[in-house]
Amino acid sequence: MDRTPGLSVRFKLTLSYAGFLMLAGGLLLAAVWMFLLRYVPDRAMLYDPDVRPHGVFPVRSVLLDVFVPRAAAVMAFLLVFGLVGGWILAGRMLAPLTRITDATGMATKGKLSHRIRLPGRRDEFRELADAFDMMLEKLEAHVAEQRRFAANASHELRTPLAISQALLDVARTDPTQDLSETVERLHAVNARAIDLTEALLVLSRADQTSYAPEPVDLSLLAEEATETLLPLAERRGVTIETSGDNAPAFGSAALLLQLTTNLVHNAIVHNLPEKGTVRVETDAGPESVVLTVENSGEKLSPRLVSTLTEPFRRGAERIHGDHEHEGVGLGLAIVKRITEVHEGTLTISPRPAGGLRICVQLPAPPAHFTKRTSDQ
């Protein structure tokens, strides 16, 4: 924003210090003068034998002639002292702000690795500097994550296009190629590209964090997700079990349905090759509601589990079978982002017997929304 240049804060503080010192000095001199007026008479008789002739001496007028020049000199000294001392004090007080301003300028130029690290005990400036350092740290991590995401997304989008190009080249150069098989493979590659694009759009909408909050029952969303994915579970020999009470939450019904569907889909796909199980449970407490999705599967290391919410992670150490419905590696990344948008927490832990246990904990809705939902 283009602003008209004005006085610096240091100059304003200097004037404030000098002005306050002048005011204090003026009040002190006024108090001294009032004290002198109270105890000094207007005139006094002279009794000194060396003074001729004897008579009345004007005490107050003489005192005024002596006091005023010296008071003016004192005020002039206070003015100079206040300006010089105030300039030095203001500079020392604003030194941390200068470091913060310099760090802000470096961050504006893209140097997010710089930190202020203001020394000393905690005060207002140090709290501001620490908060700015924390903001820079989070911003640097977010930018690095976005760069990795953009690189991975570009790679993922390039793969189906390269495969399509290769299939088309083969079909053009080889007249004996079975066109029906080529068309079928192109259809599968195109469907995967569409799924990836839709997942990226969902993740983008979740990042915008703009939605109309409304009362939502997680138990109903869990039932809807399991009914939708039941055919997929039956084809893969997976049994789905649902349980739990009503779990009223507060947020976007569309995003929370996407979250629940992704969790159930992930639990079905990454399961045992046969006789796998998926358990979906909802629970409501006074301050939060919890959606838990557990699935059977191979034993997973904690290190692998900690990376599953990263974009385009498909659990390489899990079942390596049919990849028809494995998705594009954004399922849990979308779940994590939707959970953050709703100010919740996502917990992923490996089960001792194998598989995963994923818990999404969301804040309970306000009391008046809960009452309104129960009345309806």
C-alpha cells in the first residue's frame, strides 16, 4: 500500500520523552515558585548598618528577577537533555522492532529460512519475535509441502498421459494391433486420470476452508458410506461391521461424507486378500465426537504409518494385488485436510494383529444446535 511519508516512531517517541520531561520540569519549578511565594513576603525592612539609606526592600521582585532566568536555563537544559536522551532510549527500545522489520523484508523476498531469534527474557517484543519465527517455520514447511505436492501431482498426471501416448503410438505404427484391447486400456488409463483430477479438486476445495457449517450426524454418514462401498467390499471378500450411537458434529456435510467415504474405501482396498474385515464405529462425548475405522491387513511399521497422510502415498509395504480400485494416493491426505478444516485431530496407528486403526475426533457442536437436531 502506497502511503504518504510521515514521522518515524523513534522521532515521535523522542518528542514524547522530551515533552514529558519538560512538563515534569515545569511542574517542579512551578511548585518551587509557589513555595517561595508562600513563605517570602512582598517587602522587607533593611536593618543593615552598612546600607544607606534605611528603607523597605522589594523581596519578591528581586526574587523574580533572579528566579526566572535560572528557571528558563533549567527548562532549556531539560529540553536538550530530553531530546538527546529520548532519541537514545527510543533507539534502544525499538532495536528489536528493527530486527523484526528486517526479517519481514527478507521473508517478503522469499527467504523463509531466516529466523529472528531475539535474545533476552520474554517481553512484548520477544513474544512478537517468537510468534513471527513460528509463523516463518510453519510457512516454510507449508511451502515445501506445496512444492512436493506440485511435483508429485505433475508426475502423477504425466504418467497416464505418457501411457496414452505410448498406446496411441503403438496403435498407429502396428496395423495388426487389436484396437479393442487398446481402447480398453486407454479407457482404464483415462478413468484413472479423471479420478486423480477429481481428487485434486476435492483437496483444493478442502484447502479453501470456506463452507456453510451445519449440524451433521457422523453415524448417518458412516452408514451412507458403507452402503455405497458395499459392492466393492463384497467383490474383495471384505466384511463391514458398523456400530455406535448418534455422533452429532458441526461442519460441512459434503466434506465429512468425503472423509468418511475415503476412510472406508481405504480400509476395504488395503486389506487381506480374502476374509478381511472393516469395523466402523462412532462415539459421542460431551466435548467431541469420534469416528473410528479399523481394518485387518498386514502388520505395518510405525515409520510407514507416519507417512500415510502424505499425498500420493499408497502404502507400498501393504498388499500388492489388484490395483483396480487402489485410488490415486490422495485418500488419507484429503482426510487429514478435512479434519484440520473442522479443527479436529486425526490419529493413525497400526493394529497389533495387522492393519490400521484410524480415529477422527471432531469438536462437538454447540448446545443449541444439538438441541435443535434432537427436536427435529
